[in-house]
Amino acid sequence: MTLEQLRALLASTEASMRELHTAAEARSLDETEQAAWDALVVTLEDTRSKIAVMVERNRVADSLAAPGGTEPGEGTGRTAPNLNLTRDPMEVMDDRSATARQLADAAVRSLEAQVPAESMPHVRSLLNRHSSDRDWARGVILRSGDTYAQAWWKLINGREFALTAEERTVLGVSTNANGKFLLPTHLDPSIILTSAASTNEIRKLARVVTLTDGQPAWNGVTSAGVTASWDGEVVEVSDDTPTFGQPSIPTIRAQAFCQASYSATEDIANLAPDLLMMFADAKDRLEGAAHATGAGTTVPMGVFTAVAAVTASRVVSTTAAAIGLVDIHAAYRAVPTRYRAGSTWVGNPLYILAVKALGTALSASYSGDLRDPAASVILGKPVVESDDAPATQTTTALDQEILVGDFSQFVIVDRPAGMAVEYIPNLFNTANNLPDGRRGWYATWRNGSDVTNVDAFRLLVDKTTA
């Protein structure tokens, strides 16, 4: 766990112990209460110990980063290089003349101790890309601080009454356009969740762009490119100016809601952090399905849906309810040469396994990879299995089977640092619109996706018998 997460756990544990003590008043704890108290004591001591170790490690790191800093211990130690670093990222918040690079560097430093190492390359790239949006970068830094994290945890656990004046001030300048409190940066899956941590296979292949300036949609430019020609001497050159397209991909609002009874929130320790992890997982699964087969109206457009809508991009199998060598070859050849080199095969395990089942019938044309438990290539191109890909099998429709193409032409639009979770202290029953002892958590964010050039893909579809 990161230092911020440990401190949040410590605060939550101490609050639970105080509540348990207050509830018992002057009486002795009963058996159940005593067991809960003992467990909290263990958590308290373990967390304090881990915090102490991490704080000491950070202290040593800071001493090494200081000019002439030395490593503690016997002897003279190791002299650190002379570095001129601002160790506290929050200092840049008071410098209105800070450059975009300084803001990005401060934002990176604010997250290094809180974010897993494998996620940091993604975080650095994102922060550098949008450092020119000064308000956004400052918001990322502010929401990565201890004060904001502590205030947010109090809110999400229904302890607004315990907010300090400083915490209220920080929260007051850290809301989104709808007045909802954004997640602490190190807890926001729209920033931290990388491809390696995602089950969304389409996201791992797609081109991901990000918006931070309040625009509701991403606007790009596409072109078929310039077509050159061989001309004779003193022959006027043709006008080869290409036609430009301007694809626009809107971001569509997604949301999730969880509720619990008062008793559940009182009895379950650390309920809010667990809910946050479930919201992150729900976000990943929802987007994964949309990026594959979304209809593109009230949900993002899926890559399979977009390609299937274009007749010229479909390759129909030769035999209904069967995949053969000729079909694999036809789909591969149909991908334009300029996109074939960077193409990838994507399909539901149902259809990928159907290709594997061809077995030795393909041995003359394929390597043994197709007969292995985990086939990784077809015709030298990577194979990706996605459970979000279509799996429908009928004989009366052109069922979508396997997609092959250049997935850099499929764009996913994110709004990093844009996920908010709102705590609703009292829910009302629909019978008489009166409270019934429930509270809830409402999460919301925005995302979009679409194909910018359908010609970069070919989709193998099943021939019908109708």
C-alpha cells in the first residue's frame, strides 16, 4: 500500500475504534465487540509500523537528494550528486509563474510515492501531454496531497462533520463542473489504471486520446493520403491534394450506484475503499464491452459494430457455421497493404478456438502455434482473445466472428481525472418518499470511442443458410 493509503486506513481504523468505544459507553464490551476491538488494535499497530517504515525510507531518500547528502550509517557514506530539486510538489501551487514543465514535474513527484511503479510511465506520459492545461495540472497536484485525500475519505465515509477548516477549503476548489468531488489522483482509475491492469483487451490495442479542457468531444483529422504519379518530361503534375475527413468522437456519461443499509455501513470496516475498487472494476468492464460492441448512440461506438456496418469491410465465410483456411486467407488478403503490416487478429475465444480446432488441416500453411493451447499468431500477426467480442452463432444472420486490422485506427477518448464519487447520506423509499435507513454512493465519468478509418479493418462474418 502507498503512504496515503496507509494513512487513510489508520484514520479509518481510529474512527472505528472511537465509535466502538462511544457505543459501549461505561459498560464492558460484549464478546462480539471485544473481538472487533482486538482486530482493530492489530490493524492499528500494524499500520502505524508500516507508516513509520515508509516515512523513514522517504526521509533517507530526501537526504540523499539534498546537496552533499550522505547515506546514513557508519563511515562517510555515499555522497549524492548535487541536485536542485523542489521536494514538496505543493510549492508549485503558490508559483503562478510556474512553467508547464514545472507543473508536470511537480505532478509526477506528487504521485511517485503513491502509485505502483508499473503505472508511472503511463502517468508521466499523461501529465506531460496535458501540462499546458494549467488548471488541470494544478488540480491533479492538489488532489494528490494528504489534505485532500483525508478530506475526501471523510466525505465518502459520511463524516463531513469531522472536516477541518483546511480540508473544507481544499474541497471547495476541487469539484468538477457538476459540483461533485473528484477522486484523489492516486485513486482515480481514469489516470492510474493502465493497460496492464485492465481486462479491456480492445483498450490495449487502440489509440487512446485524452481531453482535459472541457471539450465534450475529440475532433481529429483523417486522410487517404497523397497519391503520387509517374509523369513525362515537362508534363503538368496532377493535383494530388487528398480529401480530409474530420471525425468527431463524443464522450458519453457513464454511471454506477451502490447502496447499503445503515447497519451495513456501521458493521463493515472500510466499506468505502472496497466500494471504490468495485467502481474501478465496473468502469473497466463497462468500457470493455462498449469498445467492442457498443452501438454508438447512448454508449461509445464499438470497433466490431463500426466495421460490421460497412459492407465493403465484411468478408463472408464460404460455408455457413464453419471457419476454414480459405476464410482466414480471404480476411487477411482483404486488409489494405498499408494497414496489414500493423494488423492484429481479435475475436471471442469461441471463434479463436474454432480456428485452433482446424489443427493439422492447416499444418501445411501454418506453424504449430495454432495447435498449441495458447495460439499467439496467425499468419505472423498477433492474436488477441477478448470475451467482449461477439459470440453469437445463428444461421440466419451474418454473425461477426474475427476482426483483423490496424487498431491504431480505433480511437478511445478518456477524460483523465474526471471520475467523481458522491456520497448520498439518506435514500428515500419509493413507496411514500420517506427515508428507510439506507445510504448510497454514486460514481460518474465520461468516455467515448469510434473507428476513424473503417478501411483499416476486415471482419470475417458467417455465411447464412437463409
